[in-house]
Amino acid sequence: MPGAPHLHTVSLPHPNSTPHHASSSQNYSSYEGSTCILSLNPLLSWTGVPPLYYNVTRDVQCIRLQQGCSPNLLYAPAVHPLSTHLVLTVPSLPLLSTIEVRNPNGVSVYDVLARIRDVLDRSVSQTEMGTMGMKRIDFLGPNVLFAGLSRSRDGQDRWEVRFVPGA
């Protein structure tokens, strides 16, 4: 349009990439005796668009990263500062209380994805549904693509696992 200013695109930081001023959406955790903000690795962050392609009905070796991403990014810390323990919930599976991810060297992106797969691939217990022969993953229905983690809405120090329909 004649006379209109020319606008350039600007790269903005990912919402979970760098801690900034405190707000209700920030992630707090106890770290070395003090309260600090946890920054989630962008590969795990729920943004509405899956950060990587991972169908949880398949083995973790089938994870596909976006073009140009190094496979080494899967071994990067899941959160910063580094944490040895993360607690996850799956809102779409209310009978599954929590998924705990532990690594004494610090939880990585891969640790999170592998643990989600491991827990969902287990048979449903009688206390969960009274149903035999089904796996937890069966209750996800078509929503089998990992879509990211988001801060738990209950204010507790845990993350909610999000899924979207598979292709």
C-alpha cells in the first residue's frame, strides 16, 4: 500500500524460554531452599501446536523433531533450573493420579516422553476401571499425539500432559 510503513518481522521469545516478572502464570518450585521460577523446555511446552511429532502409541524411538532440530535436544533438561523430579498429570485420564519422572542427573525431555509412554502403555488396573485387557492409552481415544505440557491449573507444583488427535 503506498505510503504505508514497511514492517519487519521480529522473533519473539518463547513464553516459557526465559523467566521474567512474576505473574499468576509463572511456574514456581523449591530449588536449593528458595523459591524460583521454572522455565519449561520449548520442546515440552504446550502452545496449541505440538512442539514435536510423537504418537504415544508408538515407541519413543519414533519421535520426530521439527526440521533443523538436533536429536541431541531430546537430552536437554526438561526444565531450568535443572530438576531431578517432575510430577505430571493427564487431565483426560482422571483415574490416573500422577506420573512421576525422576533422574538423579536431572530430568531430560527424553525422560519425560519415555515415562509418559511407559505409564500409558501399562494395562489398566482393576482399581482404575475394573476392566481387564485394556491399556491406559486406550482411554485417550484418537488423542494420541503429545502436544506439550502446561502448568497445572490447581496451583500445585506439577504439569498437565496435553494430547491432540493423531493423523
